[in-house]
Amino acid sequence: MTPSFAPRPDLTANIAGVRFPLCLMNASGALCVTREELEALGRSKAGAIVTKSMTREPRTGNPEPRYFAFSEGSINSMGLPNLGYHAYAELIPSLKAFGKPVIASVAGLHEDDFPEIARTISKAAPDLIEVNLSCPNIPGKPQIGYDVEASERVIRRVRAVTNQPIGVKLPPYFDPAHHAAMAEALHRTPVDFLSLINSVGNTLVIDPERESVVIKPKGGFGGLGGAIIKPVALANVRAFAKAFQGRVPIIGVGGVVSGTDAFEHLLAGASAVQIGTALVEEGLEVFGRIGRELEVLLAQKGYRGVESVVGHLQEL
């Protein structure tokens, strides 16, 4: 008899009509600022190339030390270091030659920045535009994502200047009323996908030996990432997946350090997953490792692929 082998689970993903060869990619901010870093993502097993959130002008970011890893995760206050949107507009066509989707992450220090950047960057034809409404590490600048009316305005203004699929990267919300208010606003806007969540803003990590904070900007306050924020990320993915009943694809972000973590994001309702802290700490090999772990887990559980897992979380 010829032995029969079950097909390998399908780890591809589809976001807003764009096919990703692997459902895992970098989170904006993780090893994606320079041409060299972006091209390295292109050569890696990552399912997409996500740019650093770009501003109007190049930025060096906040003073160092501005990133610190610890056993449960990381804290950072990078301050949006990036090359400026004109540089990324020039880079995107060559990045597309790697044969995987390019996601342009757009940020702004003022509302008017977003449509200006999106108008120019859309001419470079990224596959998706991710509008970052949730950077918590600019001194004196509030996160737009906590202002529902401003968020809706920004999304509408970006939609008016580009035909590319657009999504929003949102901060974590901690109350069902906040989930509901933002979901209601997003229902009124032409949003094609959601990225949930950005780092948990304005947290504090202390080194008890030195009796000191661990990063310099903002008196030591920074965005929390890594394994420690996974329950917060999963809650937001689940809340918005239920609010949209699966009609708007979600990219889950936060606490993914293993294939099991990625699987949990899929169960909660994410269609793909971004990796931040684990990428910074482990390097580009993280995509292959987590991909293999996810493939084994799906095969063990009898899932045909990623799409058959999305949103299948059971409630008691």
C-alpha cells in the first residue's frame, strides 16, 4: 500500500484581498527602519515587509537608552525614529521585488500629516497602508487612538487620498465601553483591516539593583511589549472581532513568542500576526521557528490551515 500523508497546514493569510505567503510578519518598529533592515525582512521568511511608522521629516527619535528587554517582555520609548516618508516612498518599489506584500506604516505628529504622507506613499503602491493612531512615546503628543472623533477624521482624510487598502493600528483599550465606542466609529469609516494592539503605553520598569528606571526618555515611562501584554492583545483582538463579526480582517499584535501564542491570536479572531519584541531579541530566524511551531500545532489539532482557525475560540 502507498502510505497516505495529510497535507501540510496552509499558513498563508489573506488581508483585504492581499495574499500573504506566511501569516507572520514584523510589527512596525521592529527591525524595519533602514533600507538594510527592510531588505533583510524581504530575504527572511516573514510573510510581509512592514515599514517603520513614517513621519513627514526624518527623526532620530528619543535619547538612549530607549529600549530594555526583561524576562517577561520589553519596554521602549523610541520616539518614532525613521527616515521620513519621502525615503520610504523611494524604497517601496524595490521592496516589492521580494515578492511579498509591503505594508507602509504611516504616522503623524499632527492630523494634517496623515493625508499628506498617505497621498505621497500611495504613489509608491504599497500593498496596504497601516495608519498608526497609537504611538505612545512622543513626549507631549497624545495617542490619537484614544480620541474617537479625531481617529474617525484621520481615517476619512487618509481614505480620501489613496486607493490602497487602509487599516488602523490601535492602542489597547481596557473597558468594553471603549471597545464599543471605537468599533462604532470604525463602522462608519472605510477601514479595510485592523492591527491590534500597539504597545501598552506609559508603563514603568525599575531596576531594583541600581534603584533606577531602565530607559531615559520621559523619566523612564515607555510602551510595554512582549509576552507580558499577550492577554491585553488577545482581549482587544477578540472584542473587535466580535464587534465586526469577522467582516474586517484583524492582524494580531502583542506577546507572540511561540507558535502557540500565534494560534491563540488566530482563535481570538486574528487572520495574521505581527511579531515585535521576539523579533528584536531573536532576530529574523523567529519567523521560521514560530511558523514551524504553528504548523505542527495545526497539524496536531487537525486544522487545514490558518483560515480554518480564525475566530474559533470557544466560550464557556
